[in-house]
Amino acid sequence: MTNNTYAGIAEEFGKLEQAKIVLIPVPFENANSVQKGSEKGPEAFLKASDNMELYDIETDTEVYQQGVFLADAIEENTSAEAMVDAVHQITKKYIKKNKFVTSFGSEHVVSIGTIRAFNEMFPSLTVLHIGAHANLRKTHNGSAINNACALHEANQMTNLIQVGIRSMSANEKTIAEIEKTYFAHEMAVDDTWIDSAIDQMTDNVFINFNLNALDISIMPNTASPLPGGLFWYETLDFLKQVFAEKNVVGFDIVELCPSVKQKASDFLAAKLYYKMLSYKFMGEEVGDDYDNTYDNSKQKNNALKFNDDDEY
């Protein structure tokens, strides 16, 4: 990673002390993706962000002025387990600093560590997974730290709502909470799905956005592409309502698999990230204090749920 600041913003907006937002890149790739190269996704996303207009027309805001600190990339690659632990601990570190913590990961397995951290720090958490694959397996190929298992822990420990699903095993369907699973083929003919999904969310929501949620006509360069996905404006309409009606405590975006021949997917990912920030902070003045409302007592009560090392 060669970027000094996110999107080339002035250093005054990129300092940790003043920034309300933290962005953590996680360039990790395992051996089980359909398309290879997702470890290059965070860097491609950052390069595209450098060439993006920072005024958002829809919200009439320049959200970067809230401050975006670009954290050091988590480059732990000795094992998937070690990477997940590093993501878990570093994400918690920044939540405790009262920041709105976001990450841009490579494979979906990265989200295990991110979700684990947010679930420890925020009470009654809803994980809103927007993606193509259910990824609810307990183990896959002998490991529980795997793309196919990325949402298993969230399904056990949080209020998991899945939107845009169009690929799962027969066994996963027996594990999933079907009333909280919004299948793409049903969403295509039922325009009530947005209100229904939001009604099932608790107040605190973490958004786990896998780019394969989007239709391959607008997002072909993902690690596991599938036809039949969401389109741009319906995705934004949904996200905007979630941010307006719920306390979104953080989000991650995963599975950009960049191509040297086609950069449109990189720019979509960059714009999506910035849009989500714009929706989060559109009602806040630049000088307003930010309080992420994390629950320190819940963190202490759950200290034994996972390995915990705050000195990472």
C-alpha cells in the first residue's frame, strides 16, 4: 500500500486524532476463490478513490471533511486464522478510540474478524449481509476460517439478515433463518423487501457488503461472480434507508477482484464506499463530536467469548 491518505485528501483530514472515520485495508487471499487476485482489491479501491470527485451530489456533502484516517494495511498472511485474529484485534482497537470503523477487505473470510469485533463492542447487533452467497457452513475443507463459513459465527451470535442471496447449499438452507433471508429471485418480484428487512433489524447495525451482491453487468470483477444481482440505484435506495432509520455502527466491503483491462469495478467500489460514508454523516456538521456508542460493559461481559488481546 503506497497511499498516504484516503482518496488523496489533505493531511489535516487524514490524521487519526481529528478523524471520525477509520479505514482499514486487508489485502489477504486464500486458495478458495473462483477468480484470483482479490488481495489486490484494497489497493485498486484506494487508487480509484484517488481519482474520485469528493463532492456527493445526492447528499450535498463532502464527507471526507469529517476526517478519514487510513490505517496501515493488515498484511498478516501466515494463515487465515492469524489474519482473522489480527483483523479482530485491530478493529476493536479503533472502535475503542471512538471512531466509525470501516474496512475494505479482499476475501469474505476477512469479515469473520471484523464482525467478531463489532459484536463484542455493540449490544444487540444486527449484521446486515448484502451478498450472493449464504456462506453459513460451519466448516469447509477442514477449516472454520473459510469464505464458505464467513457468516456462520454471525448466524450464531448476532441478528443476521441476508439480502440478495442466490447461492447456497441444501444444508445451508436448513441452517439459515429463512424469514430473515431475502432471496434475489423473490426480491425481483416483491418491492416490499426493503421495509421488511429493515423492520427485522435491531437498532445497532453492522453492514457486511460483499460486492458479488451486485449484478455482474455492473460488477463483473469479484472473487465469486454470479448473475441476477442488485443494481446500483436499488442498492443505494436500500442503504440510504438503513442509514436513516438505524444506527449503523460500521461496515466492511469485500471481494473486489480487480482486472488490468477493466477498471469500472474499482470505481464502483470506490463510489459505493464513499456513498455509504455520505449517508452515515449527511446530517452531521464537520465540527460536531462523534460518539460511536460502543458498550464497554458488554465487551467485558463477553470477554471469554473469543480470545482477547487489547495490546495487539
